[in-house]
Amino acid sequence: MTRTSTHRRVAIGSIAFGLTLALTGCEWTGLNSVPMPGTEGTGDGAYSVKIEMPNVTTLSENSPVRVNDVTVGTVDDIEVQNWHAVVTVSLNEEVVLPANATAKIGQTSLLGSQHLELAPPVGVAPEGTLSDGDVIPMARAGAYPTTEQTLSSLSVVLNGGGLAQINDITRELNAGLVGREDSIRDLLPQLDQLVGSLDRQRGEIVTAMEGLDRLSTTVNQQTATLTAALDGIPPALEVLVGQRQNLTDALIALGNLSSTATRVINESGDDLKANLHALVPLLTQLAGTGNALTESLGILITYPFPLKNLDQAIRGDYANLMMTVDLTNKRLDKNFLTGTGLGGTLGGVEGALGKTAGVAGQSTNPLQSPSPKPPAKPAAAPAPAPSIPGLPQIQLPQIPGLPQLGAPKP
């Protein structure tokens, strides 16, 4: 007994010494901060991985790390960095996981103990291999629902979720459906057709919703303009209210005008059709002229310089032009009435006298004294008729002179 007691005291002293060394060399945060011998992830070849967790719930150090519900490591440290937790875990050497593995905190038992579950990504192809010093980001970390959360959600359903009203809902549904079985039976295929049609048009529906979203964004950007427009509408409405009687009279007058126009069109419809039919040849000829009419109108204002080439003929802002325009009656008569029955009528007195006086128009001025006549010259002997060789000589008779021509008589 003595030796046994002695051995027990030595063992207890060793443990106390070890605990003292542990307390003096490290910060004491409870028994969970002391490494437990024989745990997974502490053997030779083990490697460490850091995991960024949004919330560690009740996870503590020395909690197990599992892969497919098999313990393969342990939690070494938990610290806070930048408003989130960083969990350091140690994994056995034989644990092989992809570099994009996920991490979630799960509840090991109903008593509240928790563990960290590592798994390959779901729905994403594995990439690389998880190795020592790697970090699993917070985007691939999370936590499974705890028992407390599950019971809390269930209590909401049972107490305030309307579960107690199921009996009332069922009774009201029976009262609404009894006697209307045929109508409900016909409604179900139509409802199925409606749902199918909506499913086939979901692309157009999504496009319409996106367009509505863009419209809402545009309208939101024009809030100031819409506010100004809404502020300006009341004064405009007041003006319209003040002009209500005038607007009413205008609408009544427009109705009377419409009635009159309808009556005129009904009574003169045949004449209008005839006039339009008669315009067809004229419009055809106008269409046949092509661009000639429009181009000639372009010259009308700038005559004699065509507007098309005016910038090439005149270099500068202005041009000098000297013209002599003769608009006397004589010139107009000569240009426009010559050869017609009205020729000479626009020549004034000169024209009238020149046309009616005949040879007298060539006389001298009657207001002046007559000048003495020069002595008459003897008439020259007529030139002998030319002789034609080979023909007999024939004496041609003399032609008496015409007094109008002033030729001497024989």
C-alpha cells in the first residue's frame, strides 16, 4: 500500500507539473485549449488548413473534423479576424480533398456537441488538392441548421403559422367545392393549359419584366423632370378650365363644319369625281415633265443666272450687273404683236400714222416751209439691152414708171 501510494503521488505530481508548465507557457482558455493526446490530426505527416467562417456557433477547440462522417482531424485554434472567425484545423496525412472543398459546422448529437464537416464541392468540378497552409474562403463555408433552430422554426409553424386553421380551411374548401365538381373538373384542364402557356412564354415574360425594369430605371432617372412636369400641370389645367366655354364652342362649330362638309361631299360627289378624272391628263403631263418644271422654277428668281451654277459663275458675296431694258410701246409691239392682227397698235401716234398714212407718212414736216426743189436732171438714156450671141436682136418695150416709186415717165 505504501509503494502504491507513493507511485500515485509521483504520478499526480507529474501531471501537476505538466499542467503548471502548460499554464506558464500558453494562454489558458479552458480545458479545450489543451491538446488532447490520441486525437486525429496530431500524428506524423499531419497538415493544417485555415477556414474562414461567418459564424462558429458553439464550435470549440479540439472539436472533431469529419469527412463522410469519419473523424480525420481536429480543431486547433479559433480566432477573430476582420469581423469573422478563422478556424485552424489539423488533418491526417492520408486525407485527400480538392482545393475548392467546402466546410460546414454540424451538430454531432442532440446534446449540443458540434464538429466541422469537410466535403468536395457540389455542382462544381473539383480543382487541385487541398494542402498545408491553404485557406477555405468564407464563400465556401457555412453551418447546418442546429436542433435549436429546427425546433424554433417548428414552433413558429405550430403556433403562429396557421396550422391550427387547417380544419377551418378544409371545411371551407369542402363547402366551396360540394356541388361544383363538374365545374372544377372543367377548370383543371384549362388551368393546366394556362400554366403550360405561361411556361412556354416565360422567355417573353422575363424579357417584358426586364424591359419594365429598364423603363423603371429610366423613369427614376427622370424624377426631376417628371416632378417639374407635374408641378406645371395644375396651371395648365386652370387655363383649360378658363377656356372651357371656348373649347366647347369650337367643338360645336367643328361638328357643324363636319356636317356641312359631309353634305357638300354627298351632293357634289359626282362632280368631284368628274373633276378629279379630268385632272388625270394634266397630272399625267406634269408627271411626264420630270424634273424640267422644278429646275425651271429654280431659274425663275435668279434669271439670267441659273441658281444651280450661280456659285461657279460669281465668286464672292455680290456681283455687278448693268442691263438696258426697253419697255417702250414700239419695242413691245415689235416683239410681241408683229405678224398678228394687232400689229402696230402699241406704237402710239407713230405707229398709227406709219400704218395709215402710207406714202404720206414719208413727207416732210408740214409746220416747216417747203424747201425749193432742185432742178430736174435730164433723163439718162436707157442702157442698151445686152446681146446674146447666137440669138436675133429683139427690142423690148419700155415699161412706164410708177409714180409711187418716183420713176420718170417716158
